Amino acid sequence: MCLLLESIKIANGQPQNLRWHQRRLDASRLEVFGSQLPPINLQEVLDTSQLDNATIYKARVIYGEELNKVEIESYSVRPVQSIRVVEANNLDYRHKYADRSAINTLFNQRGAVDDILIARNGLLTDCSYTNVCFWDGSKWHTPSEPLLAGTKRASLLEKGLITERKIAVNDIKFFESVTLINAMLDPGTIVLPVSRLIY
């Protein structure tokens, strides 16, 4: 059975960005499994009553036609200091699938660097676990054709804090830095100069 997941940040005892997670969950279930499904309400399935408000947690909600399971664990940022660009022209990860084997295979080919940045047909998409934004000296730009349209990316686009554009591998040299974003990572948490990208 095809399973999908949502990774949700819990801070100060509260799930973050839940509107965007619920929107993606509903859209993914409809597209993958069709209509007439029992609803999954993220607010109801995330029990945060026993969590420490001073701790950051990552909740993994795994689901298909029905809720499969919910896992909650404390979270710490994995440092990233170098990134290798890899080509994967046929990789499809438009939904947040629980099966990440294709991405993991690419990640395992990274060599001595910390992460990969996946390109399809010469255009940049995402790192192994994150969307990316590039700083040109005045604005943050995110690739317009990501592997996965992340919830943090969506909220930043809605607020006008980042803009979409096609970014080719050859465009990297025109930027100053790159930041990694996802449900757990705000812009600026992990920032690298583009000189740390190998391509």
C-alpha cells in the first residue's frame, strides 16, 4: 500500500503551520486515493498534552486511505556545511511519500559532503529533506519546479518573503548563499555560501 506522511514541527507545545499541512494532506489523499475517504484531522490526531513546552518535537503522521500511525520525537538540527548537486531527471516525489528509497539512493552517493541538491533536466529542485532558497543580495528565490512543494515554502511564498523562479545549475554562481527550509527549518537556520556547493 502507498503511504504518505506529514512531518510537523511542534514548538511551545503547539503544532506549527498546521493549515498548510492539512491542505497538503487533503490534496494528496484526494489525488492518490480518490474521494469518499474518512477525514483525517491533524489537530485531532496530534496529542501534545504530555510534551515539554521547552522542547522542539517532530511529529510524523503516516497515512494512506486511513491514518496509519503518529510518531513524535524530540528534534535537533542536522548540520549541513557542504552540498553536492546530483542529476535525477526522472525522479518523481510530487507527494510526500513515506517510501524515500529513490532519494536515499541518491543521498548515499554524496561522497564526503553533507547533503545533495537534486537537479532535473538542468534545473535545481530540492535537497534530500528540504526545499532551498537562494539569496541574490536583495531577495530570496526558490526553484519554481521543486520535487515537493513544501509547507514552509508555501507559507513563505504566500507572505511574499520568497519568490519563485527557474534556477539552472549554471545559475548557482550568480547567487551569494543558499538556505535550507522545511517544516522544521526556518530560513536562516542553515545557510551556506554558494562556494560550498559542488556542481
